[in-house]
Amino acid sequence: MEWTTLVGTGLGAVLGVGATLVGEHVRWRRTTRDNRLQDRRNLYVDCLVSLRRAHEAMRLAADEDHTSPQARAAKIRQLFQTSGCDEARERLILTATDTVISAIDASYHSLREVREILASGCSLASASYQTARQAHGDATRAARVVLRNELASLDV
């Protein structure tokens, strides 16, 4: 048996195994990137949805008849607390960039302002609530832009 045949066979095997390993590595990286993107997307959506649910629940509670102003305030604060937005925000803070955290914090803190205005007894038609609602809407829209940009940068 000639040594060139043996070397050629060995070289072919090395190239075949090498190409397979490179292909598997590329596939692994793509899968990892896709999983990270999906995890971030879910995290961002969960956070925005929990903020939205909290706002809607507080609006509904503010529109109900209550036995006292204290009962109304307690109900509104309880709805905010049980909405899950604190937990969603904390999950996001652990993994997100500073830009995303700042955007979500602006939306979160503006929602807390809405909570305090509604808990203080202001109606949904009051100028105070309308101003706070507008500020919260602006902060949330700005957060969506930041979140979309962040997701687009991960989808490269």
C-alpha cells in the first residue's frame, strides 16, 4: 500500500470531521442566538404586559364605588402590588442593558405616579390623572422603541 493513499485518506477524514465540527459550531451559535433573542423578547413582552395590566386594573378600581377613600386607595395599591410588574421589572433588571433598564424604569415610575394620583382620589377625568396618564403613555412608547432597537441588535 502506498503511503500517498494513506495520507490522502487521512487528510480526507480530517477535512470531513473538521467541516462537520465547523458546521455544528455555526448551528450551535445560531441556536444560542435565537434562544437568547426569544428569551429577551418574552422578558420584554412580559414586563410591558404586566405594566399594562396594572394600569388597567387600577383604572377599573378607580371607577368603582368604594365605601371610603381609604378603601379605594388600598384597593388601587393592592392591584398594583399584585399585578406582577415589580417582579417582571426585577427579572428584566437582572439581564437587560442599562438603556433598556432606564426605559422600563421610566415607564414603571410613571405608572407609580398614576397609582398615587388615583389612590389620592382623583377621577379618571381629572386633569392630574390625564397628565400622569399621558406621561406614562409617553414613557411606555419610548420604552417600546428602546426594546425594539435592542431586539433588532440581537437579531444580527
